[in-house]
Amino acid sequence: MTTKQIKVSILGVPYRLACSPETEGALLEAVARVDAEMSKIRNNSNVRGTDRIAVMAALSLTSELLRLQSSVRHGEAFPAEEIRRTMHLVNEQLGTVILSSTPCSK
């Protein structure tokens, strides 16, 4: 599988991430979602420090995934493709949050 390096920014910090061409779109969407969640937490709470903001974002996104999984277990209707897409995005977002603690050099 071919991998490529992409440059992204989360909370204004640049990161270089590796991905396959096939997963680049999903990874960019995950980065945007993580950046939005972290920005929301930074702007709307007293949480300070990138590490703490990243943990709070991971908890928020995981909570969203768990609510979705619970809804599925309780028989609430969700299109299967939407569930797969959401789970894939949340997994990638968590991976991105973990990678976000290692900024690349400028």
C-alpha cells in the first residue's frame, strides 16, 4: 500500500500525517472534526493546555460514538453506511488526537 505525507493544522499547530491516497479524504475530514471539537472546547470552557483540550475532545467524540452504538443496540434505526462512516471517522479522529501530541517541526 502506498503512503503519502499530508500537512494539516490542529489548533494552529502543524502536523505531518501519513496516510494512503484512499484514506486521505477521510483523514482530512477527521482532522477538521478534531480541530473543530478542540477549538470549541478551547473557546467555550476553562480548559487550558493543548493536552487537556485534546483529552476533552477525545472524550466528547468517544461519547458521541458510544451514544450512536447504544442507539443501534436499542434498535433505533440508523442507516448501516452512516454507522460505518461515523465509526470510521471517530476512530480516525482518536488516532489524530493521539498523534496531535507530537507536533512536527516548523
